[in-house]
Amino acid sequence: MQKVHFLYGKQSGHVLVRGAAHAIAAHSIAVACGDAAICGTDAAKELHEINVGSVDFQRLYPDIADLLDTTIPLRFVPEPVRIVAASPGVVETLVLLADTAPQMLLRFVYAYCLALDRAYFSALARYAMAGDAALIEFIEANCLKQWSVERYAHEFGMPSRKFDMLFREKYGMSPKRWLLEKRLTRAREMLQSTSMRVLDIALECGFANHAHFTDSFRKRFHCNPTQFRMSETRKLGFAQGAAA
């Protein structure tokens, strides 16, 4: 499945899909399938974008399953761009969620689109769920192993170039970028919830050594792992003191 892009903003703009420009009205949501790019530097500043791959739909599905229309035709071809009207309040909510609760953003925007255009977005969800489940299961099971991307391709039984192309199609980004983000997110959770040594967390999360982990963590979260843990410990102490 090709990537699905949700674009929204308080101002109007244009998105380029398959060589054609499509207008996006102010206070609306544009849902583009395939390679999409926001046109113009001004529009890029005003429009926000959510890129969604098959794995995102796999995680989203349990939350929207009861909302889907089960009577839709089996054959479905997604439109290059589908426009959904949105009030200023809805767009403002999307902007706020992107800044404060990004994990809820996709759930909210998809549930909203389903409410306004149930047939189309039910079909789109089913189309997206038809992705390669074997790849997703393999990656989820092995994402914290200290493997190179080439090793992942070899273990999956696929040439590196084909593996990279398939991964980008399913996840919406390169394997290297996705694996790093997954490992850093898991490491941050472990720094918050365990007393394990930083080195042990680094190795547990697929980093070859302490230095690589620390450098990657600092670039992503703007502090080193020890500083992050100390900050979280202080926050917990303040919360417990306030509750006492």
C-alpha cells in the first residue's frame, strides 16, 4: 500500500499528487494517496501533515473497527485526493493534538473522516489493512535486535533494495529511520519505568554501545539519557509531594 497523507490547516494551499496540483481549502482535511508534496513555501508553513503507512493502520484498526461500514464493495481504488470539510474548531483540535498528544492524532482525524464520509474511509481502511502482514510481524518481533538493515533484509529472505522499497511502502519511511525511532522510544520508556543501567538499556534496545545510544538520544530528545532520567525522577517527586 502506498502512503496515505492527511493534510490540514487554517489557511488554503495546494498538494501535488501524481503530477497534478489539488487545491486544499482553508479549514478542511485533504487525504492524499501515493507520493504527495505540499506546493509552495508559504503553504508548507501553513499546512500540517500526517503520513500513514500500513503498520499505522494495523495499530489504528482496533480503535475504529466498530465504526467501519461492512457493506462496502470489495473493489476499491483510492482517489488521489479526497477532501473532507472541517470546522475551524476541528482544525484547531488537530493542531493541538499534534503538539500535545500525537499518539491520539491519527485516531481523532480518522474517526472524524469516518463520521463525514463513512463509505470511502471504511474502504480505505480495509484497503490499507491488506498490506503485507508477514513483514509487519517480522519487524515488530525483531525491531530491538542489533541488526543492520542489510541483516533484516537477509533474515526476511529478500534483497536489500527490494526490502527497503517494501518497508518504505508499508511504514512510510526508511527502515533505518523507523528502527532508530522505535529503539529510542523504547529506551525512553525504560529510562522512565526501570532502574536499569543506561548501558544495559542501550544494549536491550538494539544499540551496539553506550556512545551511539547517548548521541542518538541527545539528537532526538535534546538531552542525554542520564539527564532525561533525572528530570523524570524530579517530576515524579514533585507529583508525589503535591499529592501528599
